[in-house]
Amino acid sequence: MGDERVRVQRGADRHRGGEPGEGIDSRYAFSFGGHYDPDNVRFGPLLACNEERLAPGSGFGEHPHRDVELVSWVLAGTLTHQDAAGRTVTLGPGDLQHQSAGAGIRHAERNAGPEPLRFLQMWLEPGTAGGEPRYTVLRSVPLDEPYEVPGAGARLRVCRPAAGARLALPPAPRVYLVVTAGSVRLGDTMCEASDAARITDAAGLTAEAGPAGAEVLIWEFDGGHGAP
């Protein structure tokens, strides 16, 4: 009998979207764009966790956002970000990009490199609308240290446990764990790369890395913001 606090979504069960004919293969963990599932619209403040796969030369042209926190994590290849503020930034594996859209931003994201690009883009709802947009890039994110997204009452940790090592999950009302490489065991359930777990009341729970170790992103959400 599995732990009722843990709900695992397999990577293979993500909804397939994007524009495959244009080199954009998108895999949605939640309702997104033209895909709507009334039973799967969010987890706390987390509105989207999209795995984007872009062929060389493809990408998302300039488009607007407002009132959303955008966090990107590159899995393979290089991501080129351009925005209306005149920035052009290239990110690779290990780099974290965070955009607070505030009252409004416009940006484009593309694969300007020669290799296929895979990255996660995660959207969080801020507690307060409007405000000044902000842009942050962290190169080589420190492992196991929380990165704060205060507008959404959220913290993100990047962890790379060695084979067999155990990670104590934060004792938060809601925890969202994404396996980005290797595998981890949550109770009786083995989670592989691209699998994600939605955990309610994680106090006392641990994740054990598989035989090849793992890389996991662990979101910790304060209570009272959004719905399960």
C-alpha cells in the first residue's frame, strides 16, 4: 500500500503538446495552453512544469507574460534567452533562470546551438499582482541550498545524492519533487528521470537515490497559497 501523501506522475503520462513540425516537443505536467484537465490545474502555487524539447534552430518567438514567476532549468544543450530589456543570455545545465514577470515582460527562448535542447520551465503564481519585473541568473547553482521565490512563497533546492544516499524532504505542507537524472525511491515507488511527485505533508519522508545516483529538483511551498 503506497503512502497516500505521495502522488507520482510518470514522465510518460505528461500531456504531449508543442509544435512537433517546427521542432518543439512539449510535455506538460499540468493543464497548459490548449490542454485543460479540470482535475490537474495546479499544485499549490505551481501552475506549470513543462519539459520542453527544442531542435536546433527552433524555439518560442517573442511573447508576453505578466503576474507569474518563471523558473527555467536546462537539462541538456543550451538555452538562449532574449527579452525586451535588451538582454541576451545563454544558459546550460546547472544554470538557473528566474524571471518575475510583475506588471509585464516580453521575451523569447530558443535553441541557437547545434545540439538538441531539453529544459524545464516552471510557472508559479505570485501572491501579489503587478510590480517591477526582475531577472536573475544563477550560474552553477549551489547544491542543497534553498533558492527563494518569495513572491510565490516557494523555495527550490537542487540535490544530487550519490547511489543509496537518503534525502530528508522538507517538512512543508506541499513538496513537489522532479527527478531530472537517475532515479529515487519514495517509499515503495521508484521514480525515474522525468517523473514527478506531489507530496502533501512531507514531514518524516525521505527519498533514496537509485544505483546510479540522481539529480532532483525539490520545491517547497508554504501553506495557504493556491490549491492542491
